[in-house]
Amino acid sequence: MASVNLDDDDALEARWASRQERLEALLEEHGAMRLDFRADLSLGRFWWQRADGRPVVVASTRFLLSYARSNFSILCGWANRSLPPSATVPAVEGIATRVENCTEADAWLHAMRVADAVGAHFLYRAPTAQSSSFLGLWDVRAAAEGEAPFVPGSPWPHVRTVLETMATQLEEGRDVSAVARGYGRTFAQDHMRRGTPLEAALRSIGERLAALDGAPRETQRATLATLIAEATRHEAQ
């Protein structure tokens, strides 16, 4: 287990501001500052690439934490049951795994502490409409000639895990409305698979999941069972 030194917040923020300036300078140098990014946590890879898919700058990556706008909370990656352990950093001693009622500025500071403890070179915030994921980056460099581009993999193992986790939380008596809304919109708006054969099925599951926000518990339970079966079917194809 990694540990953290509870450094002075101002010094911590100043150190990471300097690192982020170095990252921006590197991206500007290679013409990648305004390019789309892609990440594959199963491979631990991160790309800035052109519209034609050609990588420009690449890095290694691991998931640090997420900030949910639905309930203003932070969840560190090692406690996120929808992610495999290989996609996240190890637990950091002295860092709260969950933080409630906080701001995105608090999430940045939390991510800096985690990144410090695990030796990340840079931080990257990957936003969606409902949340922000904070990733640690290592070994950021210009892509080599002919380097493999990002290829969107199957979303179904992740979707199934998310749905199964929500079903378990519902059986434990927890309120899953905010989670259903957030993940539902994320799945429905998945830009990485837009225009691919996966788009329609992923959007359909996402829209029905988001519609569970505020639904009766029996409706949530039945719909989650249906969606889990669909995701399992897609995964097996």
C-alpha cells in the first residue's frame, strides 16, 4: 500500500501547476493541444490523436479517482468496483477513499495527493456530462512512426459490471437513482463509439438506465435485471 505525506496544500498545488504547464508545453510542441484524447484503461494506454486515428502523443495511464456531479462526491479508483484492479493505482494510506459534499476543486487536490503518492508524472481530467475522471499519466512522449492507434474495445464487460454493482447496491437498500442517471447518460453519450456498430445498443441501455432515476425500486430491480441480461448477451457475441 502506498502512503501519502499530507503536504501543505499551496505547495502541492504549485508543484502540480508547474507539471501541468510542462504537459501543456509538450502537447503544444507536437501540435496535440487541441486534439481528441482516447484512453484504454485495460491496456493502460492514453493517446492524443488526429481525426484519422493517427496517434500524435501517447502515454501510460492509470485511473486515480472520479468526481460525481450528481452527488458531489469523490471515489478513489481502488474502491471502484466497476474497474479491474489493473486499471487503477493501489490504495494510498492516509488518503480518504470516499469524500462527500465536495467541489471539483477538492477533487483536483485529492487527485494531486494520490498522484504524488503513486509517482505519476502528470494528471489529466477526463470529463463527461455527469462526472470527471482523474487519470495519472506516465512517460508522455511523441508517438513513434506507425504506432498503433486507439481502437475502441468492447464496452460490455464494463457495462455489465456497472449494472451488476448497481443491482447489488439496490438489494443492500441503497439509493441508486443518481448512479443510474450518471452512468446512463455516460453510456448513451459515449463519443468513443459513436458511428460504430456498438453505438445503438449502448445508447439504448444508457437511456433506459438513466430513466431509472426516481423510479420505484421494483421497477429499478426489474429493469436492471433486463439490462444485465442484454449486456451479457452482447458480451458473448
